[in-house]
Amino acid sequence: MAGRWVAALFGVVLAGCAATGGDLTHSERYPAYTGSVMRYAAGGRDLVVDIRGNPTAAPEAEFGGAVLRAMQATYGGDTRFTATPDNRARLNFRVILLFGAPADSNGRALCAGDPVGAAPPGNRLRLQAAFCQRHTVLSEVVGEASAIAGSADPALTRLVERVTLALLPTERPGEPQGSGGYILDRLIFGN
């Protein structure tokens, strides 16, 4: 009976992923990442988000605002995603989102501040995301979506939602299961 329940849940997850648009093509959490690190970095405080690239014709502020709203609505809680942190923010932690990332980009390069070029034009948008502590990558995710029409495009919201949840899980294997997405993560990524 449990096997049928897991199979049914897996089918719903896969159908939901297909229906939402935006595919996660890579997700990795490094040993230094734990849910407690995320709570320390941003629990009850601002978390700096560095948004690079804008695949739309919308002004930068409008596009950035749409991305931050999607992150906030997805993650919820007492973390505030912002490009302009208050004085309580732990500035040695940050999220970097690179829209239009080239295929050879990675979280280590983003966190280290290495130069990363732009992807050649195409029909898919690649979003490289990294959660950094200083110059060290704690987790990274790559998501792709069809071209984004504008800052109000639901495809942008869905892509940012999926990337945010995968980038900043509240738990790791071996930690107690609670409100995080560990089971869902295992079904989607197998890790």
C-alpha cells in the first residue's frame, strides 16, 4: 500500500513539474550546507539577493522586484529576500541568481566572483543560482524555462519558485524531517 502511495505522489510531482514550466537540471548541496546554516544566515533577518541579467525588456527594478516577490512568496517564513538589506543582515551570506547563464557557469564561480559570460541567444533561458557564504558555495541549482515574456510572466514566477525551493531547503538527509522539502527533493533528484 505504501508503494502505491509513493508511486501516486511521484506521478503527481512529475505532472506538476511538467505543468509548471521550468525544469531543474542540476541541484547540489555541499557538505557545509544544512538547514541550520540557512536559519542562522537569514532566520528573522534579510538575505541579500544579487540578481544578474534580465531576460525581459522590463526595467531592472521592475524585473528584480518580480524575482524577489516570487522568492518571498515561495519561501515564506521570517526571511526577507532583498537587494537592499538592513543592518541586521549577515552580509557574508548571499544568494546569486544569474539569468541567461552560459552552460559552463557554476555556483563556485559565482560565489568566488569569477567572471561569468552570457549564454548565446536561444529559445531556453538558463538560470544559475548559488547560495554563498563569503566566497564558498553552499548550494547551487540550475533551472531552465522557455523564453520569459516579461516580469509579470507566470513562467518567470514558476522558474524562480522552483529554483528557490531547491536552492534553500531547510533540511538535509540525516537531519530531522519537518517542514522542509527533503522527501520531495529525493523524489525529484534522487539524492
